[in-house]
Amino acid sequence: MSTQSSPTLHLSHWGTFEAHKKGDRIASVTPYAKDPDPHRIIENVLSMQDHPTRIDAPYVRKGWLEGGAGPSEQRGRDEFVKVSWDQALDLVAGELQRLYAGPGPESIYAGSYGWASAGRFHHAQSQLKRFLSVAGGYVASVNNYSFGASAPFLSRVIATEAQWETKATTWKSIAENAELVVAIGGLARKNSAIANGGAVHHDLVSWLQTARDNGVEFVGISPLRDDMPAQTDARWIPIRPASDGALLQAIARELIEKDLYDKEFIANYTVGFDLFAESVADKTPEWAAQICDVDPQTIRDLAEAMATKRTFLTMSWSMQRQQYGEHTMWLGVCVAAMLGHIGLPGGGFGHGYASTNRVGHSEMAFGLPTFSKGHNPVRTYIPVSRISDMLLNPGEQYSYDGKTLTYPDIKLVYWAGGNPFHHHTDLKRLREAFGRPDTIVVHDSAWTSTARHADIVLPATLSIERDDLGAAITEDVLIPMHKIVEPYGEARDDFAILRGLAQRLGCDEAFSDGLDTDAWLERIYTKFTDKYAARGHTLPSWQQFWSSGEPLPVPKADPDRVMHSEFRDDPQANPLRTPSKKIQLQSDEIEDFGYDDCPGTPMWRAPDDWDNRNDFPIALIANQPKTRLHSQLDPGDYSAESKVGGREPVRMHPGDAAERGISESDLVQISSPRGWCLAGVVLSEDLKPGVAQLSTGAWYDPDEDGNCIHGNPNVLVRDIPVSSFSRGNVGQHVQVQIAAYAGPPPPITVWSPPPGAGRR
Ligand SMILES: Nc1nc2c(c(=O)[nH]1)N[C@H]1C(S)=C(S)[C@@H](COP(=O)(O)OP(=O)(O)OC[C@H]3O[C@@H](n4cnc5c(=O)[nH]c(N)nc54)[C@H](O)[C@@H]3O)O[C@H]1N2
Ligand SMILES: Nc1nc2c(c(=O)[nH]1)N[C@H]1C(S)=C(S)[C@@H](COP(=O)(O)OP(=O)(O)OC[C@H]3O[C@@H](n4cnc5c(=O)[nH]c(N)nc54)[C@H](O)[C@@H]3O)O[C@H]1N2
Ligand SMILES: [Mo]
């Protein structure tokens, strides 16, 4: 198919934009005209389309090419050698053949976690999994970094994972029916910039404005004031990070003390109240105040307001990306149950509102266009954030969700569409783990740190360099994504790369069904329109849709949906999938798993990290970045503009900075027991004193010891599980010390290609 004449509409996870070309590159982007609140992240593609860090050709690590496959500490330190596509594909195919013939598919890890790009066909992870499924199989991962603790946990006490994202009470219902919204972890506008699969209409702020106009009151409980958009006019309750469980316990106790809880709801829809009540009997507001640094009267007033108004209690996903995060969430469920508003319009419990532009929006009526990632014959998997544990401890047994699992012995790691040296914690440990396998293969469009730690690096296109079909589940349009520019250098689409491998392994027919990209797009689209037609919605033909270049409206489902309304209406006919078929305020099932760090009655426990508070007194929030999606396009225009002295900005309270002789824009060294990173200071009164904030996503730029001179907080964060139950990641928090950096600033190297690579 051909390139459209400019401007061309394009869908990305962070928004929809029109690209305007000058010659053969994109000269400017403008937000989609119907997006009410676009985000500047769309600008990052401008300089990234042909940035020096784009991978121009296939490369092989010198030590691997010369010495062959095997464990190596040289990964991330070695030079690269440019090779032809044929040579690169022969090498990867040879490794796969060697391992399938020898130790078998359980030696290949392809969880390949990551966000990749928007577009229903060129989804890197799906393409890779489809290919490896027909090639012989692979070890997979379950859950995600986003809500890896709540996904398995909440399904055992109230509702399944999917419901929190896709069956959530709508913003419309909240704006029209709530009286009070209490947002633990806030409702940050920056996070609503993105949606998995693409964002078209950014309407968080307009819903919040409508709610406010209707008289809804907002309370934001967070260490950062600006987690609540100004439109909410919110009351800010600054709280010490990782202490919310204690606050919730005190609220529960207050509701009991003042006889403010809904006894009928507790009796009809929950089990375990007596044990729960006993567990909070001594959790007075005075007790909680010591832990949370929130004054006892504020806790009492909040409990009373929540009990007397139609209340929606929402907790951001960040609330469970911390040690014991399952129980923090559980306490939120318990308080919401005591309020008795679950299942009523505008009331109840929510998880992840504003964490993306998805939760709280109704969905396309009959699902999305889909591309199948096939059927993996291998059953072995890991909870996704146990990557280092797996590579470092083959054969070791561990617990997960009531089961005992064993780490496989991985010889080859294959990653396409993700960046573990962005997303995983304790990067020095990950470096050590990445030294263990025989071979690491990475597809990416840029020299991310993961690509630099690989043996075979295959250059992938950006989404602007290929035709695709754009669609996201909570939007009401499909977008024809016409290729805008030619691929950079020798870059290929993941599909084309994997087809090259499939041909070598003799499984091309099973992988591609003999279809090229054009035929696949038509097939995916037509399957989708057939499904809608069967339900009475006729949509145009593929040719009409594609040649129009315009968004295609698609019907949506119930805009007034209320989560758990069916359960509330008739709990016998619509039971929950918990052991009691009701909301579990206590759980024998979880108690019987026997995890000391995840017992069967909701608890608050201080994270172990608090033991370090004498030496590391600052609570660092490592949250999502405002100026990009994770690490994607970090050297891009908007992301680069936010850097301070070329480093990632760290926000500090002026008081904490003054105590340390630190001023605005200073270069600082942030240390934890695991290592340090550098960052550039931004002073802000919007932080609770004692808290600093360094977002994720600065490309890891290690010194000899693995410390990061650019500002990646994952050098600092611990690689421990949330608990023995979920084994999710604790990326959100770490205790640190911050000091002015004395020496001459070391030059950033990660925004140039690694040794041996790049165009000359
Ligand atoms: N400390 C801390 N760490 C965190 C978090 C935190 O709160 N604190 N949050 C976590 C969360 S919630 C998440 S979801 C993860 C995100 O972690 P990731 O999803 O791994 O992060 P991304 O930077 O989005 O990585 C996507 C990669 O895919 C590449 N890519 C994009 N499109 C394509 C394509 O078409 N083909 C190929 N081959 N590659 C492509 C991009 O260049 C990029 O390198 O990070 C987690 N890490
Ligand atoms: N712009 C942008 N948006 C994104 C992303 C991105 O990379 N960039 N990533 C997306 C992804 S993959 C995900 S999963 C979501 C994640 O969504 P979230 O997990 O909700 O996002 P975070 O920004 O990590 O955290 C939200 C806020 O929680 C607050 N917080 C942290 N710890 C505590 C605590 O202990 N108590 C309280 N009360 N508050 C706390 C912090 O102030 C933080 O700003 O974001 C998505 N949105
Ligand atoms: Mo995420």
C-alpha cells in the first residue's frame, strides 16, 4: 500500500496526531483536531525519527561473534559489529535450532514484556509469541508491571483482574452521581496521556470539570499535590509514601467507633467482618497519624465525610507497586465495603482511574480487531517481574498465588517491544542476570540499554514507518495508520524479521498463513467488521476504510455502566468468583497459603526499606514520566527539553534541599544501598517534605560499577517481590539520600550509539 499525501493521521499510545512532511521526514506534528486535551509527548517523534541512536542495521556483539554463544560479563560493555540481514537471521535461526534440538523450548524465555507501539498488527510482542509458538514454544510471563500485585490478589477477594480495567464504573456515572471522590494516589493528568493501544480523546480533565460543576468534591491523598488536576479543586492530604494502609485501617476503625458503617451491606455482600473489625480495634487515628503524618482530626473528618456522602474511593495502580501492596488494596476494598456504596451509580471502589486514559471509559461494543499470538505449547511461566530471579537461580522453587513453581534454566532470552533495562528494578542485579544466558536477541528501533546488553540486535521500524490498523478498546474510532516515512536505514518490521526466521526454520506457512502485511490488515479488519455486521452494525469495506485515510466511527457499549451493580441487585444470581461468592474482608484461602508477608486478614506493615531511614531519609517516588511513555523516545524533543543539565529532573522540597546545601538546577547524586544515579534538581512546594520524585525512563547510562550518570531510578530500587503471593514489582518507592554532586559532570554517552555502531 502506498504512503498518503501529507498530512497523515497517526495513532500512538500517547495520542493521535497529524504528521506534516517536508521532503522525506516529518517536519511537524499537530494534535488530532477532535482531541480535547492533547499531550506534548507526540512531539518526541520529530527528532527521534532519525536520531543517531536509531539502529541502522543488524549488529552482533563482538565477543559473541568471535567466541560464540555462552554466558558473558561483557554484555553492555562490548563493541558491536555490523552484519548483513542474512547473516544476522542465520545466526538467530541457528541458535533457536540448537536449543530446540538440545535443552528444548523451556530454555527459551520470551515473556518479552513491554509496551511496544500502537497498531493492531505490528504489535512486537504478539508477533514474537506467534512466531515462537509455531517454532517450538517458549517460557512466558504472566501479569504486568502495572498492576502485577492487584491482578492476582483482588480476584481472590472481590473481582477479576479484567473487571478493574474494562468493567469499571464510568466517569459519566461518577460525574453525575458521586458526591465525594477520594483518590488515593491521585488522578494525575500526566498519566491519562496514554492508553495501551492508543489514545484518541483525552477527556479526563473534562470529566473532572463536569463532576466539579455538578458539585462533586474531591480529596487527593498523595505525597504530591499535582497528582490532582487543578480542575478538581481538591483538598490535598499529603501522606507519607507506603503508609496508606495505616490510614485506611484508622478510617475503618473510626467508621466502627462512630457506628457509621453500612451493616446491611456488610451482612448481605461480605464475609469476615468480625475478624476484620477485631484487627483494626486498636488502629486509632492517633496511631495512624504517627505512621502517615496525617493529623488525627483529618482522618476522623474524612471517615465521616465518606460515610455521609455517596463516595467513590479510587486507588491508583501505584498503590500496589510497593511492598505488601496487595494488602493496601485490600484495605481500600474493606473501607469501600463498609461505606456500602459498591454497585451504586457513582459510588464504590475503583482501581487505576487516570492511571491511563482507559479505566472509567466505556468500551467498543463488540471488541477490537485482533491478531492472534498463537498457542504456546510450553506451560512454564514466571510472574513477569521475576526476570533476574529466574536467570540467577535456575531450578529454584518459589511461591506464587498459592502454587509452588520452579525457575527454568534459560539459555536464550528474546525481547521485542520492551525494555527491561527501563522497567526492571535493581539494574546492577539485572546486568548480572543478563550475563548468564548463552544468547540474548533484541529487536528495537533504538539503542536502548536493553539493545546494548544483547548479543544480536535487529533494527525494527517505528510505527510511522509502516502501514497498520489503529484501534484502542475505549475509543470510538478505528484509525487507518498509513506509513508516513520510509524505514530508517535497514530497519524492518518485526513481522518481516520473524518471517525471515520462520522461513529458515521451515514454519513460515504456520506463522504467516502465507499472507503479507496488506493481506493481514485486510483480514484483521474484515473479521472485525463481520463481527459488528452480525450484530447489526454495517461498517465500510477495507478498501473504503483504508483509502479514506479518516477515522472510522465504531459503536460503544453502556456509558452508564456501574461495576458490581449486578452483584448488588442479586448476589445469588450474580455471585463473585471468590470462595464465599461475596466480598472477602478476611480470607481462609489466603491464610491457608501460609505466607507470612501476605496473611489472610488485611494488614498494614512498614516496608523493610524503612529500616534504612537513618541513612536514607528521603522517600523517593519513582513514578511515570510526564514527558514520554516510559523510556520510549527519551532523546525526543519534549523529553529532552525537560532534562536539567542533561540529566533527568528530580523534584525536591525546598526545605530538604536547603538542609543539604542544594539549589535549583544543581546536579545531585541520589544513593540507596544498591547504588547511585545523578539527576538535575527542580525545587517544588508541591511535594510533601521528606519526599523526592524522580520519574522512570531516563535511558540507563552506567558507569563502570553500573551506577547511572543520567538519572534512571531503577539503579536504586529493590528487586524484591511485593509479597510471596503475587511476586509483583515494588518499583514505585525507595528510601534514598541526596547530596550535591561535587565532581565535573560525566558526559552522557547513552544518547549516542554504542562502540562499533551507528552511521559513519
Ligand atoms: N521504578 C519503577 N519502574 C517501573 C515502573 C515504576 O512505577 N517504577 N513502572 C513499570 C510499568 S507500570 C511498566 S508498564 C514498565 C514499562 O516498561 P516497558 O514497556 O518495557 O517500557 P517502554 O519504554 O515502553 O519499552 C518499550 C520498548 O519497545 C520498543 N518498541 C516500540 N515499538 C516497537 C516495535 O514496533 N518493535 C520493536 N521491536 N520494539 C518497539 C521501544 O523502543 C522501547 O524500547 O515499566 C515499569 N517500571
Ligand atoms: N505520561 C505517562 N503516562 C503514563 C505512563 C508513562 O510512562 N508516561 N505509563 C503508563 C503505565 S504503563 C501505567 S501502568 C500507569 C501507572 O499509573 P500509576 O501507577 O497510577 O502512576 P504513577 O505515576 O506511577 O503513580 C501515580 C502517583 O501515585 C502517587 N503515589 C506513589 N506512592 C504513593 C503512596 O505510597 N501513597 C499515595 N497516597 N500515593 C502514592 C505518586 O505521587 C504518583 O504520582 O501510568 C500510565 N501512564
Ligand atoms: Mo504499566
